[in-house]
Amino acid sequence: MSADPSIGDEPHPQALDHLFRLGYDRLYAGDHAGAARAFHAAVTADPSNGEAWSALAEASGGIGAADLAAVCFRRAVAMEPANRTWRPMLAEALRQCGEIDAACVLFRALAVEQSDSAPVRLGLARCLAALGHSEDALEEFREAVALRPNDRDAVLALAAALTSSGDSLAAVELLQPLARRNENDAAVHHALGRNWLALREPVKALTALRHARDLAEGEEASAVERLIAELEAGEGADLSAAYVRALFDRYADRFDRDLVGKLGYAAPDLLRSAVDRLVPDVSGLRILDLGCGTGLAGVSFKPLASHLAGVDLSPRMVEKARQRGLYDALTVADVVEEMGRIPGGWDLLIAADVLVYIGDLVPVFSAAAGALVPGGRFAATVERLPDDPASRSAKPFALGANRRYAHAEAYIRKIAEAAGFTIRLMEPCTPRREKGVPVPGLLFVAERAARQSD
């Protein structure tokens, strides 16, 4: 390390106080390089001084020398193992230089000793996230914010974890008050804009992102500008999993009352009637309810099931379904992913008013073919998009103003056949009403081929 002109290469131990004053003055002034030179001279003067090693570590971290900071904090902690300040700083230095396992072990020990320390819980959360323990990390992020609710870094970290978990609604609820308190913080408004975008709220997303653009610099400014350009060009209009999850999480408490009472929701009963017509008196089926919501379809299909399972993106809807006591298993997950979890595990898949939140249904039919036993059936409703035989460029599906997809009958037939299904029943239906007007729909029951081709 190069020496400051005012500091000798090997200062006399009596100059230690002067070196500390000089180092701290430069550290507090933001001159980390100058501070590092002063503290380097201090550890040269007194290698057994733990404070000198700790101060050198802090200054080294400020100039991006995370490896050196970790080495210096290790020396300091070795000299004073009980120091409650240096051990968390060592753990953080280890995390920043990539020694995640070692950092996690130390943060875990510190969390037992200092359970009320927000920085310790935040450090542990970041380590757990880096190691792929996302649920444990989320718990620790929540603890950090509970201990220090106005800590900008802790709130941003928790919001990022919630975003990664697909819960953009919770992230927005955290970020909105933070944004009001930090009007001039580009990172906060950038994060808020990205989550509004995930929730398919383009107007709110643009407001937050434009504000972030006015504040951001460098790479962050470029990233914000790209998002704004995509939004203004109308890209990203498709529904996201985060949007669907947030929509139904918010709707869970009044879902049954509104859907059945106000909207005349009939999709489950229509599907049950169709299955009964095709296979009268059937029972003992292994049934998977795709997008089970609060379990309305479970009520209709429970009498046919030896094992009834449900899957939904919304944790709050799944909890409502669990309260019915109808299902043998319930999972919070994406329907395509869940179908892939148990190949050939189901006799019947039902999707009542669920595919309206998915545009491209090719992955759905492909997953359904893999999930069903040979001869198994896939019964679902969709909203109907009128076919236009005269148009070669007719859309197979379209997103309406109500943020629900409508699908063309010809498209359903084509992709079902391509996935190895035979359509046993396809008929018009009215799955629900919208503003008192019947919604035009289609009901289909597709049967997987008894013997799949290789």
C-alpha cells in the first residue's frame, strides 16, 4: 500500500493516536483510501491493536477491497472475540467477498446472541437467499424490517425477496410508504415501478419509473429507460403470474359471494354435467383441480374422487379452499409446473374459468398430456373468441379490456390434437356474467390417447 506523504513507512508507536485521528477524520470525510493508508500505518506501528485492524478493515471495504476487509476483521476478532461490533462486521465482509457459507455460520450464531439486531437478521437473510434458502431468507428479511421498519435497505431487500417469490402485491404495499419517505431515491422508485409492472398496472408503473429516471444515474438510468420504452411501446401487456396471484389474493375474502351471487358463476357445475354425460356413474377418480381458487369446483367434483387435489397461484385462495375440508392435497404453485410434478398421476384434470388468465395454451395442453393416464380427460372452460374463416391472420387468442383471455375454438382443437388429445365434447356455454350480460364461452372435454406415440 502506498504511503501518505505525511506518514512515514514505519511510524513510531507513540504516533498511534495521531494516526487514528488522521484515519478517522479521512474516513468520516469519505476519503476511504486516505483512511486506509493511515490505518495501515497504525497496524504497522502496533500489530496487536484490534481497533487498528478493525478500522483498516472498514476503510478497505470502502474502497472495494472486500477480501482485505475480511482478513483485517478476522485479525481484529481474533484479538477480541467478544466484541459485539466487529463480529457482525466480519460476517458482512465475508458475505461481500463471496465466503457465503462462512458468513452464514457466523450470522446464525450472531442471530442467537443478538436476535434484536436488524443488521444481523438482514445479513443472515442475504446469506440464506444467496444459498437458495428462499423461504428461510424471507422470514429473516421480515424480522429485519419488523425490528427496523424505517430502514431503507432492509425494506428494499424484503421487497426484492417478495418480488422474487411472486408476491409483488406485498412488495408494493411495502414500497409505497418507503417511496413517500424517500422522494429522491431512484432505487426505491425503480423497485416500485417494476412491481407495478408485474401487477399489470402500466399507468402506476410509468409514474414511478419516470420519477426514478429523473433521479437515476449510470446503469440504473439505462435500465429504467428500457422499461419505460417497452411500456410506452405497449410491450408486456400479457398477464403475469404476479398479477394473477395479487388479483385473487385481494379478492379471496369476497370471492364466493361475488362470483356466485353477482356474476352467476356456473363453470364448475357445467363441467360436472359434461363429465357425467360422457362417463355416467364414474367414481374413484384421481382429480386435480387446476386454479382451484376457494374450492367451488371441488364441491362439484368431490363425489367423483378417490383423491382430490387442488393447485392455485394465490395463497389466500388456497387457504379458503383448505377451510372447506374437501381436498386431500392443496398446493400454491403454477398449474403447468404442478401438472409436471406427477407424470401420469391423474385421471381427470379440471380447469373452471382458469384458462382465461393464460394466453398461449400450448404449454398447458402439453403438461396435461403428461399428467394424465392414458385415456384420462381434461375438462375446462374458456371465453370464446369468434373465429373468422375469411381471415388468414385471425388471432388464436386475445386479451380483452377485462384482462381475461378469449380463445378461438379452432385454436383449442388444433393444439389439443397436437398434444395427443381427442376432443370428446366441445360446446358453447355461459361460465359467468359480466355486468349482467352472459359471457360467451366454450366448454371442452379432451381425452388423452389411450396409447401415446413416442
